Amino acid sequence: MTCVPKSKFHHPQLPVNELGLTYRDYEGSMSTLCAGCGHDSVGAAVVQACFELSLPAHRVAKLSGIGCSSKAPTYFLGKSHGFNSVHGRMPSVATGANLANRELIYLGMSGDGDSASIGLGQFAHVVRRKLNMTYIVANNGAYGLTKGQPSATADRGSIMKGGKEVTDEGIDLVSLALSMGATYVARSFSGDKEQLVPLIKGALSHQGFAFIDVMSPCVTFNNHKGSTKSYDYLRDHMESLISADFIPHKSEITMQSEAGISQDIFMHDGSMMRLKATDESYDPRSRSSALSAIQEHTDKGEVLTGLLYLESGASHLHENINTVDKPLNELGYKELCPGSEVLEELNESFR
Amino acid sequence: MISPIQSVNDFVIKFANVNGTGSASANNLFAKAVFNMGVPVSPRNIFPSNIQGLPTWYEVRVNEKGYLGRRGGGVDIVVAMNPQSLADDVAAVLPGGYFLYDSTNRLPESLCRDDIQIIGIPFTELCRQQFSNTKQRMLFKNISYIGALAALLDIDFEVFTQLLSKQFKGKEHLITANTTALELGYVYAKKTFECPIGVRMTKSDQVGDKILVDGNTASGLGCVYGGATVCGWYPITPSTSVVESYTRFSERMRIDPATGKKRFGIVQMEDELAAIGVVIGASWNGARAFTATSGPGLSLMGEFLGLAYFAEIPLVLINVQRGGPSTGMPTRTQQSDILACAYASHGDTKHVLTIPANPKECFEFSAQAFDLAERLQTPIIIMSDLELGMNDWLSEPLEWDDESQYDRGKVLHEKQLNSLHKGEKFGRYLDLDDDGICYRTYPGAHPEQGAFFTRGTSRDRHALYTEDGDKYVDNMERLVKKHRTAASLIPAPVINIDDKRHKMGVIYYGTTENVMPESLDKLQKQGLKFNSMRLRSYPFNDEVAEFIDSHETLYVIEQNRDAQMRTLLVNELDCHPKKLVKILHYDGMAIPVQAVVGGILNHIGADECAKTGEAS
């Protein structure tokens, strides 16, 4: 864990965003994760993304399950409400929270044990329910708090710290999210802030279920030779096929002159994701294209990263069940209670 | 030869049907007709966990005095429409009783009894002649036996025609077809038998302005009136119809007139864990939310109930109890989740239970549960059961006070957070009012103040994680204090002191109420007098302890094997276990009068023997 508490003091000339806030205003309390933990980098990327988007932090609700990753929300966005719920069940809590108030931004922070092992069911269902939220899995293939057991995303054939080989097939959450109907699907690496920050910004701006699988190495239990989730392994095997830039709706859009195929996908608020695929045949609007690319790269022993799929304009849960625009938690007695006269009619119908 | 039973407005009739044949609506029509004759009625569905093909029964007690509980023993009349269960159905008739059956196929000689009246009417054949379509023949066979009963029991035919026109308003062809089917049986019975038979009905005025409705319908409606806007659920018998009722009424009463959009969100989840997870998430975020479940669903919700208790999140859970353990008897009734709910989840937990006994209380307790949950910031578990939830009950009409307001509990909104003194920091778990209940905030309320981390781990008064033993104990003790505060807010017991000098009392709860007036009348005839207390909630308030203290012997009447409420009373009130005598019934059918009267008499007899033995 980091031993030196964060100082409240910050440089008077730190850059400020549209809300007049600095990067520091988006931080949380001091991290108790291991020094060098990938999750702290994920948290820092969230802070950066929210700062750059000028999000009012209190309008973000952080939800998590149980595990190192689920503790992480304490260490970013200190002005947001957080809910550290029970193991593997964050998706249902997020569903309820979102139903209650459709106007907040919901950020789910989970891990591979939380989402792929104990919580695989809830994960699959929240995707197919098309909840409007950003769901980040900090994926390291191992349990940290119980000291190094493999999770369900540990790759078959990889070696755990004690020397044991993983014999079960690993679950790929990105492929699962794609086949369950997620409308924004990305994979990234905690060590690649340049790639990760725009992906988080895009996800937070997306209306619908946005999923980011972030490879986030566990420095204590899964960063050795033989692991497929170590810093070294990931740096060697990552293949960024599609790079994405988040372009806010207020900025001027200039023509791209760089190499690669550029594709712009507009979000609901006029902001835009500018995607560049190094492979011409890749279509980020096609699920099948994404699924087959992931499979092809996996077969080659590569970890495909980038914004793999984006469907803009799809309907989400509130639209699907046709709830009123006003948040349900703001409806008052008059809007909710039918009153005694109606009850008298009902009494009559029960006679 | 035993003479046929003679009785007016006081009998039990049992319909034997095959499930999935549409008999339910016909049988319901019969119960409604009795009700509309002004005579108290209590119908019960006795059904299998099956879609189609297995035996199902509908037992209706008709009683001018208003006794609604199961009488126990045999029945006066059987309407046997199921060849599979004929032998059992013949055996169920009391000597002198009546057996009405479909004589399209002759009753096997071996089943004939000479101590009962056997009435054969060829319903299948009559319907075959009258209706051309197979489905109609099946459905209207049921209506035709109701028509025959109208003649045999002397029920006003006009009552039926009125009910049909009310039920099928605007669908004239259905009114005509149903009336034809009714007449079919009516005319045949009139023509063939001496009508009425010994058991019969006459118009009365014992129903007043009462209504006839099932508990689950009333519970679902209570959630609408109580302001619930979010429901996460998973279907399970016998609680499913609570959510169906909430859905139906919400769709009628909660649509925004301008946009046609819904002022409620119902999501059928993948399991009960997710169902209660939704409720917790929504309540945390300031909406009124509930779920309903039964049996195994309750077990699955255990972990989340512990989280809601410890993190202090309001929620409403309607538990419609069924026969356990495990899958148990999904379509039979019990009160066997008392302990599982009072102490649900691992670690030291104590929940708040309310226990309705009739549809009016189902409605009121459901609506009130949202106020209680938000005031107390904890789960409120409503302990209904299959007997109450899935059967129609004669009930006082539902009432609503338009002057009432929702009590949203202790919540600091933006304005209050703005007015915090400079340097004063919001603390989620500060007990500022010394009642164990702290102030909470909704997510998104304020840019600077009020945010905190909700967690199931131990924390200090400012919601920061801690493993400090003193801080942990401080928090756990406050939760106990809050639980004591709850006792003053939840429904008080209904205590009836017949005479202060009585040394014996009865304690009961929920649907056991249905058999109590009759049981106590019967015991009184034997010279045994009791004061009574109907528990309506847990934690117990002082009145409960006083009632127990002021009697020598208390019979605790329950519908479970292990005397769970007695255990809870002993555990919570430290009363002497010897004072509390268990009277138990748990075969899956609602407790009959017999079990109460017999149980108490047995104990008194045994007690007398013991005393005599000591003396000699």
C-alpha cells in the first residue's frame, strides 16, 4: 500500500476544467492497494477521464462488488456516492439504482472474480438488460484478498504463482458482453493511459451498456513468468487494432490526415468517437467482425485491445420499459398515490 | 339409515376438479354467489404444483356466524368432477352428507356408500348436447354444476345472473353462454331431484359492506398506495400474484397522462438474489422499492438482507410463506419462516417483521412498510402466507386517508446539506437523535457534502472502513437501539382481555386468526376461558411482555413444526419456556379449529392428570 497520505495542497496553477475544478478534485482517499497495482492506474484513468469531461463528480454513482477491484472506487471520485455491495451482485444493485434515478451516471467497478466467477450470471443479465452504465472490470486473473487463487478469466495453460497450471478454460468477458448485446465494448491495459482514458470518456458518454475489460496486473500474485496477465506478458502480446479518440461535441472536428482507416461515430449528445483501425476489413459497428477479430487474435496468442464495438442510438432499459422521464425517486405523493376515491371503486369491484 | 344433514347457511362444500380445466372461475362464481347472498364465506384453493392434469380441490366454508377458519374433519357436500380422485372424494363426505357427481359415467359400485346422498347429473353429456366446441364443453361443464347447486341449495338464480353481467360487462355473448350453462344444470336438477336438499341457503345480512379479495391482490395494491416505484422480482409460488397485482394496478393508476409513460419500473430479474439487489440499489438511491418471494427465494436473499441490515438500507420484502424446508410443499401453507426472517443472514442480525392476518392488513401493512423502512432504514419483512395470499377472504373494505403523507425518514437534501455549519462534516452513522436512526443522503444530492461509501464492511460513524473493535461494537449496539425504536413504530398486538382474572391466554398470529373465534367459543362451552393476543409484528413491544407476565399459562398457536414464534418470544423476552405451551399444526393445510381445541384440551387434560398424580 502507498504509505504517504495524499496532501490536500495542490499547485495553484494546476489546470482547471470547465467547472473550474482541478484533477485533484476528482481524486479519492489514499489507496490501500499494493504499490504498483494496476487498479490504481485504472482509478487514475477514471479521474483523468472525469476531469477532462468536466463531469460534476457528485452526479456519478460508483458501484462495486467485493474484491481488490471493488475496493478501488474508494480511491477515486471522493465526492461521489459509492456502494460496495456483495460479491458478484453489483449489477443488480446498479440496476435498482439506475431505475430509481435515470439522471445520474453509473460507474460499475468490478473484477474478474467478481464478474466472471461468482457474478457471471448477474454480469450476463445486466448486459442483456441494456442498463445505461459504464462497467469496468479490472482484470488480473487472480484473487488478491484471498492470496492468489485463479479466477475464471485465468487462461488455460497459464501458471499461477504457486506453480500450479490453470486447467479450466478462461472466460473472455469481452466476447460474452458482445454476444449478450452490449452496445459499447472495449478492452485496454491499465499501463496504457493514452488508450484507456479516451475509452473511459467514451463509455461514460455512451447511452447504453458500455463495457471495458481492463487488463490490470496483480503485482503481488500474478505478475510472474508463466502468467498471461503479467505486465511483461501483456506488453509483449497486446495488439491494438483500433485506436479511439473521444471528441467532445464542442470541439472543432478537423479532417484526419494520418494513416489508417478513420471512422467517426457520433454519440447521443453530439460528441464523437473517432476510430482508426489498422486493418481495413475491421468494422467496429459489426458484432460479428468484433467477435471474429477477438477470436483470431486469441488464436495467435495476442490480446486484442481498443474500442472493439460501438452501437450508437440503441435503446436502454428505461426506454425499453417506458418509464417517465422524471427520475422515479423524485415522484411525489400526488403522482404516486391513487387516493381514497379510487380505492372505493376497487372495493366495489371486490364485492 | 343415517338421516341427511339438515343445515341452513352453515356447511362445507368441496369441489374436486382436474387442474387446467377452467374450474377455478366457476368455483369462484359459487363463492361470490354465497357472498352476495349476504352469508360469510371462506373459499380455499387446494392445488398441486402443476399446470394441467392433476387433482385440485376448492373447499368452501359457508357460515352465517362468520367463522372463516377450516372446520376440519369431513365435508357436507362434495362436487366430484375428477374421476382420478373419486375414491378420496366419496370418503370425504360426512355421514348424512351429499355427493354430487358427473353421472355421464356411472359411479363404480365399490364407491357407493349408503350413509350419504348420491346425486348424479350427466354434466358432460348435457354440455355435449348443448355446445359444439370442445373447449366450450369443458369450460361450461363447470358452470353447469354451479347451476345445479343453485337449484339444490336454493341459491337465488338472479344472484348469478347479476354476477355474470358484472364480470362480463360488455361481452354479451359470454353472459348468454354462461347463463345457458347455468340453466342447463339448474333445470336438470329442479326436474330430477327434490330441491332444495337438506343443506341449503337463505338470504342474510351478515356480510355488510365487506369485500371478498385475496391477500396478494391487497398486498400489491398496498405497494401502489405506499408509493413503491421500483420492483425487482422473480416468479415463485405463492408470491407471484403480489407482483402481478402491483403490475395490474400500476398500469391502471400510474401512467403519466401526458406521455403515456410509466411512473414505476418493474424488472423481472434472473433470480431472487438479483431481485432483492434491485430493491437495495433503488432504495439506496431514494426510490421506494419492494420485492415479493417465498420459500427458497427467501434463502437466496439471505446475504443481501444482511447487507441491507448492516449498511442500513430501507427495503420492503413481502414473504408469502409456503411449506418448507427446501422446495417443500410449494402449494401448501405454513408459518415456518419466522426465525429465518427474524434473524435472516449470517452474523448478528435482527429484522423487523409485520404479520398481516387478513386482506385489509395486507393492504395496510404493505403501504405502511415503506414508511417504516425509510424511517428505520432497514428491511421490513411482511410475513403473509399462502393461505392468506392465494385465497379470497371476507375482509373489511380497504381504506385510505387522503390527508396522509409519506414519511420519507431522515434524509438530508441539498438544502439541509447547505445549512451544515462551517467545518461540520456530514456523518452517515452519527446517532444525532439518540434513537439509533441516523441521517442519510441520496447520491447526487450535493456537490461537496453528503457523499459517503456505503458498505457491508464495518465502519465508523463517518462511514469510513475500520476494524477497530470499539467502533464496531459502538455500531452494533446502535443497531440494537434502532431495533428497540422499531418496536414503538410497528403494528401493536391485538389484545383481548376477556377477564383480568383469567390465568390462561392464547397467543397467535397471521392466518391462525381465522380459527380463533370459533375455537375460543368451543372452549368456552367447556368452561375454559382465555384472554388472547394476536401478534402483528416483531420486535415485540412492552405489551407483549406484559401479556405474558400476567398469565400463568400461554398457548402459542402456530403453523410450523418447531414452534418458531415461541422460540422467538423466549429468546427475546427471556420469559420462562414452561409458561409457553406449543400448539402446532403444519401438514400444509391451514390450521383447523380441531387442532386448536384438541391441542389445548389435550394439554389441560395431561396437566390435570399430572396434578392428580402428584396429589395422590
